[in-house]
Amino acid sequence: MKRKYVAFRVGEEQFGIGLEEVAKIIRLENVTDVPAAPSFVEGVLNLGGDVVPVVNLRGRFSLPRLAPSRWSRVIVVEREQRRFGVLVDGVREILELDDDNILTEAVSAPAVKSEFVLGIAKIRDDLLVLLDIFRVLSAPPEVSLRPELPVRPEADLRPIGNRGA
């Protein structure tokens, strides 16, 4: 069976959300700060009279926060009368993927713990991590979404494109 996904970028990672959960994709504008909110909450938006919380996925994935760019977007997701905005670094495209091309057994990704991942698909030369976005959004603030990775001082930290030099 084929399904459609919105592919987007957070940091260097590519993620996807099922299109059936996406209500709209908008530019980051007119977000109101919320005092005492967790650090990954960007604020709230007024969408047609509804107050919609906006979660910064960079913050939620424990990545350094950056100033929004012209590519930053808010993906508004909706399920069972609940709406959230998800701030991402950029939306790539809408993809149609065959379920047979999605790895769902024992999936893990370096950017996010496996319990928040629905599957992984290979798109051209990239891996697309398909998120259970409502599980990500409902995780308590103190829960880290990133797997604990061992620190390896000998790791090559140069950008991938510069490793041959």
C-alpha cells in the first residue's frame, strides 16, 4: 500500500510525517511567547481563532537552537481534535512511499530513540526517519528523545564532504 509523507529537515537529519496528520504548512510568523513553557516550546499561534502550541523540534531533539531562516516552516499536525505546530528547519517535499520500502522492524536512528520512530525509508541516497509525531509531542519534557550515544574522542568531526581531504 502506498502512503504520502511530508519530508522535512531538522539539523542534518531528514524526517517524515504521514500526510494524513498534516493540516497545513505555514511560514513561522506571529508566534506569541509563553512564559514558563519548556525550552522547546516556541510559543503559540492563532490559527483561525484556535490557539495552537508550536514545538521547536530542534529543541525537542536537544539540538542547538538557531534563529529561524527563510526555509523554516511550521507543520500543523492534527489528530482527534488536537492541533500542534511543529517548527522544522525546512520542508523538503511530499513523497509517496510503498509500505514495502519502509523498514519497521527494530528500527533505530541516530537522531531519535526508536520508540518515537514508525519506520525508516531510503529515498535516493538519504534515509528518511518516519516519526510518530504525536508520541514525540506528548513525551514529558524531561524525557530525552535522543538516544544516549557513547562519546568517542577519536571520532572524525569534519563535515562529511571534507573527509577525503
